[in-house]
Amino acid sequence: MYLSENQQSSNICVIGGGIVGLAISLGLLRHGHKVTLLDESDDAFRASRGNFGLVWVQGKGDTQPQYASITRQSASLWKPFASLLQEETGIDIQLEQKGGLYLCLSEQELQARQTMLTKMKQAANHDYPFSTLDLQQVREFFPEAGPEVVGATWCPEDGHLNPLLYLRSMTELFLKRGGKLAHQGRVVNITKQSTDFILTTEKNTTFHCEKVVLTAGLGNKTLAPMVGLNAPVQPNRGQVLVSERVKHFINYPTGHVRQTGEGSVQIGDSKEDVGFNQGTTLEVMAQIASRARKMFPILKDVQLIRAWGALRIMTPDGYPIYEQSESHPGAYLVTCHSGVTLGAFHEGPLADWISNDKFNPAWEVFHANRFSL
Amino acid sequence: MPTDSRFNRQPIRESEAIQVSINGKKVMVQPNDSVAAAILLSGVDVNRKTPVSGKKRAPYCMMGVCFDCLVRVNGEENIQGCMVKVEANMDIQTQDGTRQAIK
């Protein structure tokens, strides 16, 4: 149900109705909690509506083995999660996990990736599947790969999905399972009164709960200090181009280009530090289009129909923050950049932690105190 | 050729008609007509079927916004018919489903 206000009915409030907040909320509903999800409004920075849709393993966590580990854990949990969403809502989120390629346009780039992935494989006691392909081998996957492609790294655990259908299916399942969705604007204040948290919104409505989970993306930066937590997140803009629908010719996702279930080619690999600006620029669009054309020259005859900018939610080291407040027990912070890849992990083990307070000690590396050490 | 269109041309200053081909049929049109207008006047009801659900589409907004009037023009697919003016002997064909990027 949708609601405007609750005085005391939920035992957990989740702040932030994007893919991170919804995945956590679904996990909490699975444990039988009453959950209210507070979703800001359409003028919020909706990272969940602008992302690329990769379920990506290769290279994630090259400087943090525990991140590589939860990434792979999530990838392995994705198929049952996607099946559940389809069974319960009838929405096929177009999950495909049959491997992905990271195409390289220079020998140097390919060498650097191979070195990085080799180190990750050593760090994982050789349990880290990847291989390096030359152009001829790339063409076994992509007959259309251009002559400027030097090679690629391949990981059989990579995949992709449709992020908008993912968002929609989770919203529907959340409502179906009795979750309450509130659209009362931003949460402007959180206080604690005896055992209850009291949340106040922009519209001056209040919500009471025993536990509160911060999943508000860039909004976590201001919310976290209200409950004794620290979320030093910064926006990082990515621009995405989308083409007309064409018959499938890119049958595996790549780090830069993928083709959606409907046939649109989606292109995007830009990273810019431009504050809270969600716009697009001709210069960057031209750069990413040019790179994509080198990878797949036939894109020169494919029309682009749409472009957008969206803001990634980046911590200083790019890794997530998972933490319960020491000063305000019952307040949890969950923030990450890879909300799609980590979706199944968030719905599963991470929601289990918030439900039962059994924190896996291996996740202590995701505490925010790493930024002040 | 006789046409069976539900669209009628308003009185205009007539220019010399030019001939185009719509799905192989010869049609006489005015030189300032758009491809989408030519389709509507020719009595062709459906200019494409959508890639995902296969639903029928006809020109709708006539101003470049809705993308429903996509057709094949001189062999090139997914052309917005309302944004292109007819030319003598133009080959206009309706589309079924997704276009091929690889020819």
C-alpha cells in the first residue's frame, strides 16, 4: 500500500526507494518485518533510473579481496533472485549471466587488465575465472568487432539485466508482500526517543520505527551524521547513449557497450567529477560514441535516439559502506556504487544482518572508519 | 491509382505531382509532402510493426516526436517518415519488427 504517514506501524524504516533500498526491504519483508520505505520524489538524484545494468564481476575489488568476494557471492545468488521476481510479479528483468568481455583498444590497456586480473586470481587462491583473448578470439564472441580491438578480458561470471525492469519488479513485489511505500519528500531529521527512531520529512510528516536503514545514495551524506554514522559519498557522473532497436548482434555484455533485451544498444563508460550536474555534454558523448564505434564499426549506421547523465554514488575508495551505528544502535548505513551487481547480496545476506544483527566479521572492511585511519 | 484513405488533402496550391513507390505501388504525391503524409494519403494503414510486441503502428504526431512513423526509405530502415520530404522515385517500404544493423 501507499501511505502518507505512519505513526507507529512499522518496525523498520528504509530511507531511499532505489534499487539498494528496495533489495534490502525485500529481504527484511522475507524475515517477516513490517517495512516502510521512504522514497524522496521525482526531483531526487535517481541513480537507479540512470544506470547501465551490468551484473559485473571481473576486476571488481582489485584492491579489496572482500569486495571481490561479495561481488561473486551476489553474482551467484542472482539467478534465483531474478526467478523469484519473475514468479511473483510476472516481470522478466532480462537477467543474462553467460559471461562478459572487457574490450581493449591498446596493447597497454590489455596488458594492464591482464596484470590486474592475474593479481586478483592470486589473491583468491587461483579461484578467479578469467582469460585474456586476442582479436581473433574476441571475434568468436563478436564477429563484428573492429580491427582496432586489440583483445579483451573474459569472465564467465559477468552478466547484465534491464535495470528499469529490475526497479519496477522489486517495487511491485515490495507492495505485494505488504511493504508500505511513502512519498513524503526528503527525510530532513532523524532523532531517537527511548527505543524509537523518529523520522521527519520535508512535508513535516513523521514516521516511528525501531530500526532505520539509510539507503539514500548521495543523500546518505547528510543523513548519516544524524545517527552517528559517516557517509563520505561524492557524485561521479556517467553519460549513457541509447540507440534505436536493432536485431541482436552484441550477444554478450562488455564494460562499455551492451545490447538490451529489446535490441537497443546502450553505450557508456564516462566518469566525470562535475558535482551534482546530471546533464550531458557533446564532448563526452562524442568520446564514448567514438570508442564504441572502434569496438563495433557497424554502429556508424545505427542511430542514437537518447542520451542522459546520471550520478554514481562514490566513496573515496569506491567500495561500499555497510555499518551499524555504535552511538545509535538500530541505525544502519548501506551505500555502494554497484547497486545492480550487489542486488542479490543486498536482498540476501545483507538484509539478514539487518534483521538478526549477526554481522559477518569479514565485512568489517566496509566500515567507514577506514576513511579516517 | 485509386486510393482508399481516411485522410483527405486540404485545398492547396497544387504543384506538379511526383511519383513515389510505397510497398512497390506507384503513388502520385505533392513535392512538399512528407513521407508520412504520403503513406496516410496512399491508404496504407500500417507503416510498421513494433520490435517487441509486434503491434501495428501508423504515423501519429507528424512532428518528429513519437517515432511511430518509422519506415524504410530507399533501403534504409527506421527513418522517421514525418521528418523526410518525398523525392521523385523514392522507394518507401513498411517495416516489420526490428531492423538489421548488419546488412
